[in-house]
Amino acid sequence: MIYYVGDIHGNVNDVAAIDRAAIKAGVEIVVQVGDFGMHWPGQTCPINKYFEKRKRQGRPGPIWYTCAGNHDNWDKLTDLAAKQDSPSLIELSPDCYYVPRGTIVELDGKAHLFFGGAESTDREYRTEGKSWWADETPSAAEFQKFFDGMEQHPEVVVTHDAPLCVEIYRHGRSNQPTPRNLQNVLTHAGHVPVQWYFGHHHILNSWEIDGVNFHCCGFHGEWVEG
């Protein structure tokens, strides 16, 4: 079993609660769908310290994977990727990894295609490089990599936002590049995944649309079992 966890936004208490639930249920993998809130500049991230302490004390816990969202530090992700020679899994903390856009990872025997990022609707109230990063929006090359990954027939897709066919109301969403391009990939790819997990909208709900089971994974400690 895997826990697919919604937006965390830096709340270490949510991480600890999910860990406890996972240990109790025997779950060894947690997939976090972005807006994790790690490595923000100018502060010591409590989630980083939590994973470091868990490792240092030899405490049990699942391995975490995230696709990253619009409220994640994309400059730091790029820096960590360069320092780690751009692997398919970028270590954020012990037993906690960022999966780069368009990367496929096999988890619990199933191919998972990861693709993080989305548009912040509040960026005019944020400061670039401190609380907002332009790389939150995937590039054309990254969307091409996502399309190429879809052509490899992954069973599960993990994104931060959802394609437009998932009818979630958010002002101006139909004009945002990420949901539009996610929809373009889904429409034109020669493959339909069985499960598609996402976050961003802070609700816990599921939809079946044209053979795909979409799941919005909630907010602050909520998750979907898969």
C-alpha cells in the first residue's frame, strides 16, 4: 500500500502524524503531491530537521517522494540536482526525495510518472527568490518529457495540479498553462493511466473521467490510499 498525501506547506506535525499512521498500517511508501514546504530560504525547515532526527535516532518510517508544487523552492531543487549530478531521485533529507518532472519511478511494483509545478494565484503578494519562484511553471521541454513519459505507459501519474477535465473551480484556471498543458498531454498521448493523484486545490475528492481515476489528495495531513 502507498499513502498519497496532499499539500503539507511545511507543517511538520502533519508529517509526523502521517509517519505514525503509516507505521501502524505497515505502509512503507508515502507519495506527496507538492507544496511540501522544504528548504525555504532564510529559515531552518522543521521538516528537514524531522527527517534528519528520524535517521539519526534510527526510528522507523516510510520513504517519502514528492513531485513538488508551486509553493516549493525551485531554486533549491535545481541546486540540489546539480550537486547530486542530476539523478532521477534528488535527496531532500534522509529517506525523502524529490522526483524531477517527467521522471518515472517504480513504487510498490507500479510505474509512477511524476510531474510537479503549477501557477501561484498569490504571487503578486510574494517575493521572487524568497517565497515565489518562476520555475513553478514547467517549461515546454519539461512538458515534452512528461508526454514522452506518458508514452511509456505508466500505471500511475503524480502531479501537483490536474488537467482541465477535472472540473475544479479556481478563478482563471482555464487560462493557466499548467492545467492546460496537462490536458494537452492527456488528450494526445497514446496512453491512459489507471490512477492520477494530485493536490494544489486543498480538497479530498475523487473522479472517474474517461477511464482515469483522479484523486485530489487533500490538505494538511489528509491522504488517499492506493
